[in-house]
Amino acid sequence: MAQTAVEWLADKLMSELWTDTECKKYIEQAKQMHERQIVDGYKHGQNNEFSHLMVGKLHITGEEYYEQTYKTQAQ
């Protein structure tokens, strides 16, 4: 099974820096958030493909999706 970037970071932090319960809770929340982002991105890709096939709407690239979804929220 592939390891996500969040899982990799969590493993590093848990093994080298953080071991208390509060940090574990935050790491678990980050993993859940990351999972939700992957699921939402996949669904968006399916909807994008469906729109393109059914009504000829132009595709949005992964980079455009990221910019619209995450970069604009951070500002």
C-alpha cells in the first residue's frame, strides 16, 4: 500500500519528535482531512469528465482544481 505524505510526516513526527496524546490526536485529524481531500478530488474528477462528455464543457486540470480549491481558501 502506498504511503501518503501526511502518513509519512506523521510517522516521522511520532518516531522522532512528538509522542504525547494531544499530538497524536492532531495527526489523526490531519490524516482524516487528507483522506477527505482525496475522495473529494476524485469525485470532482468524475464530475469533470461527465460534464465534458455530456455537454462539452472544458476539462479543468489538476493544477486548476488545486488552485481553486486550496490556494484560494488559504488567502
